[in-house]
Amino acid sequence: SRLWRAIRARRYECVVDVQSSVSTATVARLSGAPVRVGWDARGRAWAYTHRCARNRGRPPEYAVAQRQRMLA
């Protein structure tokens, strides 16, 4: 589609998917970026070259802290 061609034409070097939903994982994978970062979510490992584990412990991790950890 035109959207996919437009995304690939940008030739991104890195994509960081902080949501890691099925649709955002698909966009990350189809972007053609050689580096793709996302959460290690079940069924989405195929989309990312670098996967980050979510902190599911207690106390819960603040969303901004999760994103900062991902970017680190």
C-alpha cells in the first residue's frame, strides 16, 4: 500500500516501539529499519531485533520509567 511504501522510503535506522501492540509491531517490522526495539511481548518477538523485558514485579513500574529503561 501507499502507507507502507512511504514508511520504507524514509529508510529509518532505528525504530523504538514503546507500545508493542500487534499493529505497532507490524509497522516496526515492515519499516525496514535494521534496528527495531520493543517489549518482549508474547507473539511479537519476530518484529524486533532488540527486546526489552517488562518489569512485572511489585511495586508496579511507572510507565515513564519503563520507557526510559527501554531507551537506555
